[in-house]
Amino acid sequence: MRLTIWLPHRKLLDTTCVKVIAESTQGAFCLLPHHIDYVAPLVPGIVVFQVKGDPRDQFAAVDEGVLVKCAQDVRISTRQAVLSADLGELQRTIEKEFLVHDEWQRKVRSAAARLESSLVRKFLEFSK
């Protein structure tokens, strides 16, 4: 199977694999090359995959997203994801990358709220 992981701004992964394990809103599942086509909404978690020719599992921490298996293609689309071959390293990367992203989102929401309240004040002043 060909596994690709897409982020909003780039392709994170494009590899040939023999197994993909992920978790959807309905629970965990495993995809093998001859499984039927499948679509699943992913919950934040870890996608485990085995690259063809390498018996070790590889890991991708993903945010919410969608997984689509069509023929031999498995595509994952998510807002955030990080890759690692080691779970300990993956945890450290998640803490660093996702927490920085969450802080940035909080700042953006705060700035948007300030702009919105300023707009409402201007509108109220104008309507007097």
C-alpha cells in the first residue's frame, strides 16, 4: 500500500507500507493491502505503520483528521502530525510541536476576540 499523510501546507509522508493501524471515532482498526476501500474520521492519536521491507513499526502522531483507503492508496489528511520510529522521541516531539501550536492558536483567538470587540464598539458608536 502507498501511505501518504497530508498537512494543510505540505505532504508529511509518502511511503510504501504493508500495514496501517489507526483509531477512528468507532475504535481502532488495521488496514492490510487487500482490505476493502474504507473511510474513517480519525481521533487524535498514534498511527502505526510498517514500511515495506522493514519489520519495525513506525509512528505518526496525528490530530483529528480523515483516513481514506482506496485500492492500494491510504491517505490521511490532518491539521498536525509528527513522525518517529521511537515512541519516547515521538512523545517529546509531540509535547514540543503541539504545545507550541496550541499557544499560537490561543494568541490568534485572543487577537481575533480583541478585533471583534473593537468592531462592535465602533459599530455601537457609529449607530448613536
